[in-house]
Amino acid sequence: MQNVSMSSSPFRGTIYKIWMLRYVDVPAEIGGQLAKEFGQRGISQGKTKKPKHIPVVAAVNSGSTRTTLVPAGRSRYRLQFNPSLRKAADADVGDVASISLKLDLAPRDLPIPLEFEAAMKRNHVVRREFNDLPPGLRLELLRMMDKCRAPETLHRRIDRTVEILQGRALRRTRKKSPDRKLF
């Protein structure tokens, strides 16, 4: 199975700014085509609803980057025009850029360190809490562990992550228990 789909036809979009980030609106037909293709592949993985975020590879001139299309309302999508794309296009807010998109099916997860995997095997609560984390937070925790050069640092970070996840589970169980009335 390929990790990247066929390329969409290039489109031109004007770069605009929302707060600090730059975006380009994706034409409805291209966004719909990518959503349909991603949704069809997602159905085989158990997902049945229209995808909210679509992983893509965006190419501008000589540069490309892995990114995600985000909803823009009314079944449309927008592309975050990150610094690597802006540099490749030599463009910024108000400029028009020619962009090509491909569906990106390659996994984006970082490998889980063996030591952390062992800690999660010893404590099923930690595994459940880790799996319940939003994908971005899970990825950030794995990046934090991946940056460790010394084994001692990795073990300290794993121990701290286990503490945090256990505390998160404890807070969650306290919220579920009924409140006692004092009077």
C-alpha cells in the first residue's frame, strides 16, 4: 500500500493570517476529493464519518512538507502555510502561491521507548491514560522522551510521566464519584 496518494492538480491561493498563523484556503473540489479519498481509506480502519483533519504533503516550488488540512467551515478546508512552505514560495501574507497537495498515509507516530513501554505494561492505568491523551499531547510526550541523550534523563522523564498520568487517572475517578453534601 502506498503512503502517499496521487497528486492533486495545483491550485493558487492567497496567503492570509489568523492570529499568528498563515493559511491558504483549499478549493472545495480539491478538499472534497482528498476528504473522500481519506474517508474511504478510513472506513476500512473502522472510521465511518467524514474526516475532520486530513494529513497531506503540501508542495510549493521546490519545497514540500507534511501537514494537515483543517476544517474551515461549510465542508471546506484550509492549509496552514508554515515557515518551510513560505520560504519555498518566497511569499507571505497577501501573496499568491501555487500549491499541490497529496494525501499522506504514512504513520506520524513516534516510536514508544522500550523503557516507557515496560512501565505501561506494569501499570495498565498508565497505558489507558496515555492512550486517552489527545494525539498532539501524546506526540509531545514522546518527543520529550526522544530528545534524551543520557539514560538517567530518560528514566527521570518516564518516572515523571508515569506520575502525571497516574494523577490524571486519580482526578478522573474523583470527578466520577458522587459529591457528598455537607448539610
